Amino acid sequence: LVLVLADMARANPPMSGAFLAELTRHLQGQSPHFAFANSWLEHRLSEQGLTTERLVLAEGQAQAADQVSMGNSITSLRFLGANDWRAFVERHSQVERILREDPVGVYAQMDFTTRDRYRHVVEEVAKRSRQSEYDVARDAIQLAQAVAAERPDDRTAHVGYYLIDRGRVALERSQQMRVNPRTLADRLGRRFPLFFYLCGVFLVTVGATDLFLRAASWQGARSWSLVLLIPALLCATHLGVGVVNWLATLFVAPRPLPKMDFSEGIPPDHRTMVVVPTMLSRAEGVAELLEGLEVRFLANRDVQLHFGLLTDFEDAPRETMPADEELVRLAKEGVEQLNAKYAKHRPDAFFLFHRPRRWNAQEGIWMGYERKRGKLAELNALVRGGARDRFSQVVGDTSVLPDVRYVITLDTDTQLPRDSAREMVGTMAHPLNRPVLDRQRRRVVEGYGILQPRVGVSLPSAQRSWFVRLFAGDAGIDPYTRVVSDVYQDLFGEGSFVGKGIYDVDAFEQSCGGFPENAILSHDLLESAHARSALLSDVELYEDYPSRYPTDVSRRHRWMRGDWQIAWWLLPWVPRLAAGRVENPISALSWWKIFDNLRRSLVPIAMLVLLLTGWLLSGPQVGTAATVFVLAVVGTVPLLSALSDLPRKPRDLPLMAHMRVTAGALGKQAEQFLFTLLFLPYDAYISFDAIARTLVRVLWT
């Protein structure tokens, strides 16, 4: 013991209260031999004017105080975690109280995300002007009230028009907001987005083409410059569009569409029909269709949502085939059973709309009129009181059809996640999104007639093959990503319709009801151009991805044929049903979208022609230059995209994990790069075949 005390005295440990209290507790009640240690301890404490009793008492009081403090802290943290801070902020915000004076009463009915966006805009304008947030909000309300007094139903009577729409310029002027170069550039970009976008594409395209032609000339191919010019220019457009799109995703923040809060239920005046346009081909397929319809219903239960199958038979040489009657019977009985199963709560939830075959003289076959486009057009006519004779079977309570305002159209394999239909309807119902139709040009000019949610890959299909894992992207539900970037939506305020989304029945029918018959295979882009579509980036649907390369090629072949069929819409005059030719009503942006699709289908052909011309006709030096050029065109943007993620590490993600994710993305881009190069000849053949078939059919046969 003496030796232990000697070592302790020599080490001169700090005499903290916790140490001394614990040491004293262990020494108490021990053998008398430990009295020597107690004496040493008392001696050390007396040098500081303390005693063990006073020290133990003080330490006990300190620990008790710490326990109370920690308990209070934990209770406070629990309160902070359980408290609804959204409601707290809105209860105490002066800006919130002012904005709730919206003359059309829409602001209070919007969801929190949209209201929060409005408040942030008020904050942003106030920071860059001499006004307070209170004054900015008050002036925005006054601008809306001035319009509401004369045109209460106009979209400009809503306060949001002056915060996130075209009226913001008027609000900024009224606040005498300071205009710096960045603000001026932003205003010019928002006012003339297509001009600056195309200028960027033009500069990159011309620059890349010039570099290649100079390199080819240095290698002695000056006489081949004109031959190389056109394929090089087409290849360079691929690089130009890719680089400009990549820059846009870096510098232009995604802006979600404003949305109404329908979390408690969809109002009766926004009744919606969810339909699956499909074919009745086999009994097992009918059962799968009915099961999918029920799953969508269970995930999106609302009294104002109805679910239906919009069906045709497969093409046939005769009007009726032996299996037709049985297929219709199965579909009819299945829908009736679903209505009976949920009759206690929703007797009118499920529908079947089935069309008979009609003779198509041009195709020489019995088929559903205009396929999917015809299905939707005749459904629109049915819900507006007509076209009953176009359907051989209508199962369900048809009394609700006249009240249907929106239609959500899905493919057979499209999943409709929980409450996503309600989110889509809530976005469509917002006054800034409601379509405004130019009746003379038969085109939506403000708001949107169609909303296209983003489409992801369903989890079951994502692991079916190496091809899916390589090209389908991340599968499943991402709970952390609410809004994604889309170049067209972020820059131009418009998206592109891909056949799965929600549309306003009246706006869609009035703007898209005059397309010519037997002339349009791919109608989505034209419908998007006439009805004006937007990307609903914070709502995601899921569908299967082609598991094999031939399946994907077949799909792309069909898309390219459809793109070249609507090439007429690049001309000043376009065909219209029962009207011959009329002036082309589409916007410059829609014109560019059609042109860009045609350009994209020509790029594989141009790459192959450039390589063949360089190697076979101009010699190995020019062939090498052409190869390097094609490699740069294919690989530059994927490489930039992967590397740009490297410095953008999420705050909560460890560095090594972020490096692994980035390396994985880079490796995936490299695999896609090699795959594209290996299959370039076949892709060029598929593109040429699709273009040639379409031009022959459109121009001659």
C-alpha cells in the first residue's frame, strides 16, 4: 500500500471532485490498514483548504444538477423533434398572414412546399431591394387585387403569378429591385431561353466541327473536307446538345410546379379517371390487367378517383375472332366483381371501356381506330356525352362520367405509387397550371394541358439482366430525392409527354382533336406541342425496362418511325383532319423538339459514315482523326457528368463512400461508352431502316 501511495504521490494525479469522491467511497469500510491512505488524502486536501466530506457533498450536488440538466435537455430535444415547425413558422410569420389575403383564396389551400416557395421568393426580392418582406408581400397582394376586381377568374388574380410566374418582373419593378449583372443575365435567359440555348449548341457544334476539319486537313484530307463536313456536323450537334444540357443541369436549379393540398381528399369538381389503354389478347393477360387495376386503386383510394381499362382487340383479318367473346366476358365479369368487392365504400370505382374492331382501308386490316390515340380521343368524347356507339362494352356507373375533369393514362406495366394520383390532380388544379387555350390556333399557350411525372425503373425489373442494370439507372424508391433536374422544364418551363401522365379533358380534346387519320404513329410529342406539357418532377411512376437489347432496339425503331412521321410539323403548313392543310400552330420550342428527335436518329448514321469515309477513302491519318472525334463525341458528356459529381459530396456521406459511389458511376459510364461503340454499326442500321421505311410509306405508299 505504501508503494502504491508513493507512486500516486509521485504521479501527482489531478484531484478532481469525481476522482476523489470515487476514491473515498472505495476506501470507506475497508481494513484499518487503509487508514494511512485516508490520512494521506486528507493531508493533500487540507493543502487546498478542503475536506473529503465537503468534497463528496459538492460532487454529489454537481452530479444531481448535471442529471437534471441532461434530463431537461433530452426533454427539450424530444419537444423539438415532435413539434410541427411548419405550423409554428406559419402561425408566427407576418408574410404568411399577408399572403393568405390572396384575393382568389388559393394560397391557403396550397401545400406547404408551394407556400414555402412563395415565402422564399418574397425573402429573395426583399434582400435585393430597399423594401421589407412585409412590404414586398403586401405589394404582391395589391397587384393581384387590382386584377381580381375586374377578372376574378384570371390566373393573374392569384398572388403567385407575381411571385413565381411572368408577373414577377412587375413585382420587382415595383420594389425598385437592384439589378446586378447576374440578375440581368437571369432575366434575359428567362425571357429568351431558346435563343441562348441554341446559341450555345451552335457554338459548341461549330467549334468541334472546325477542330476536326482542321485536324483532317493537316493529315492531307483537304480535298475530302466537304465530304466530311455533313457527318462531322451531325456528330458535333450530339456533343453540342449534350454539353449545353450538362451545363444547364449544373447552373439552373430545378423548380417544382405549384400544387394544391389535396391530402384530405380530392374536391368533387376535380373528379379524375385513371385508365390503362391496352389490348385484350389472352385470358391470363386479362387477369393480370384486373389485378393491376385493383393494386392501383388500393394505393390511391379517394372517392373522386375512378379506375378503368380502356381496351381493344388485337389486329385481325376479320371483325370478330373466336376468342373475342370470351376475353370480353372475362374483363366484364372481373370489373363487376371488383365493384361488388368494394361496393360498401365505392360502388362506382371500376370501369371497362371496350371498343370493337373497325376496318382500316389503308392498312387493309380490322383494328382499333387510331390505336392508343383513338382510345383516348373516344374516351374523352364519351365523358363529354358522345361517342357511346364507339364502345361495344361500357361497364360501370356511367352517371359519374360527365363530372370527370382529368384523365390519368398509364401503360399496362406502369405502377401508380401510393397517393401519387392525388399529387398529380393537386398540381393540375393549381391556377397557374390550368391550361389557357388559344382557340384560333387550337393550342394551349399558358398553363398546361398535360403533366408528365418522371418515370423510374421498377425494382423487380431492374435486376433481370446485365443490360437493364447498365442502362436503366437507379431503380426503386428514393425517399431523399423530391425534385430532379430536366433541361426543358428548368429552362423553358415545358416538358415532354411520354404517354404516361394526367391531362385536362377539355383542353386536350380541343387542342389535339384535329390530327389526321392513319398518319401518326408516335403522337406523344405532338400532343405535348399542342396541349403544352410540363414535367412533374416531384412525382414518380415506375415501369419495367426492356430486359434485352433486341427489345430495346425494337422500341427505339418504333419511336424513330413515329418521329419521322411527324416531320411534316417542321413545315409552315401541316395536315389537319377534314381541313386539308392549316398554318402550323406549334411553338418554336416544340419545333426544336421535333427537329432534335430527327437529328438524334441521324447521329449513329453520321458517326458510321464519318469513320468509313475517314478510314476507307482518306487514309489512316484521317481515319485516326475521325476515330478520335467520334470517341470525343460519345464520351465527353458522360465523363463530364461523372466527374462533376466528385466534388459534390453530400454532407452526411463519408468521403470513402462518396468516392466509391463516384467510381461506380464512372465505371458504369465507361461500360455504356464501350457498349455504344461496339453496337454503333447496328444502331446505324436500325436508324437507317426506320427512317427509310417511314419516308417510303409517307411519300410514296
